[in-house]
Amino acid sequence: MSQHRHTRMKAGRHGKAVVAGLFAMSVGLLTTAGVYAALSGVATGSEAVTSGTLNLTLSPDVGTSFSNFTGVMAPGDTDNVYVNLNNTGSLATAAGMTLWVAGTPANALTNGTAPGEGLSVTATQCSVAWTLAGVCGGSTTPILATTQINSMNTAGTAVGLSNIPSLVASTGKAAHVQVSLGLVATETSTNGVAPTPTIQGLSTTLAYTFTEQQRVGTATNQ
């Protein structure tokens, strides 16, 4: 092979290497330039939010409200108390409530160990405040039919109170409620001895728990 041809072949290979190197440099420059070519934009906004409160309080309507029944209760007796269920929060409530009644100590008066016997509760709402004589000067609405406490003595067995309207928030609106306590018993004592089990000669302290729910959530468009 002639020296001239050999020299030309070497130059050809060297030329390709130079071209490849220039191409790689061009790609690198383009990539680096692309980092500085992007644009970005940011927008911010703010919104003030205040959470509402849901509070239910119980206060006397007339009389002493829930206290101690000083008499000795017999079947057929009724002990009436008059309470206001007040919405003192900033949110309206849904219509209706639940009620459960616990007895301490638990015994046949409240826990059902004497089948078909024990204390019972009835509740009635008045459109205005009750009088201490048990008179409603407006209209009455039954909210709980006579129900034995042994069927509503835990939070899990709380019963629904019907016909209680939603309590509008921040206006002090109240439900005026008469709660009536009675005793159901059908026992016969023999020769001075009560049957076993018995509801006779027992004592318990009752705790009434009323529970409200908030109004239905709403969507606000602004």
C-alpha cells in the first residue's frame, strides 16, 4: 500500500472521531441550556375558618328537676320532673335525640332480672314551659312511650326520642320536657316473704343521658 493511501485512511478515521466529539458536545450544550428554559408560576390564597360547637345542657323547667324521689314508690305511682334541653352551642342540631338511663347500683329495678318488672320512663314535650302542677299551656307531643329502663340502660341501647325539633343555634332555644318515672310490678309475697327475684325493698340512683346530633352538613359556595 502506498504511503499516500495510508496517510489518507488515518486522516479519515481521525476525522470521524472529531465529528463524533463535536456531536457529543452539541448534545451536552443543548441539555444544559434546557435546564434554564423552564418557566414556573405560583399563586396563593388564604381562608379563615372557625369551627362550630355542639353543646346540650339540662336545666330545670319548673320544680327541682332530677333530684331525689323522697317517697316510697309503689306500682302505679308516677314521679314527674320538668327539664329544659338547651342548645348552647353555635351549631343547630338535627331533629330528635336519644336517651338512656343507668341505675347505680344495678338491680332488679333497672337490669331486668325480675322479668316484666322494674322502673319505666315516659317523656312528653310541651311547646311552652310546663307549670309545676304538670299543666302544659301550649300543645303537648309524646316523645317517648312508656319504656322499661332495663331495655335502655346502656349507651348501646339508647332509645330515640321522636318529635323533638331541631334546636336552632345561638338563640337559647330549648325543648320543654316532662319526664315521668313509674314502677311496674306484678309480685305476690307469701307469708311476709317476697318472691325471688324481687323489685321490693331496693334502691338505685338513676342517671339520665340525653344525646343530640348536629345538623346535616351543608355546602357553601363562595
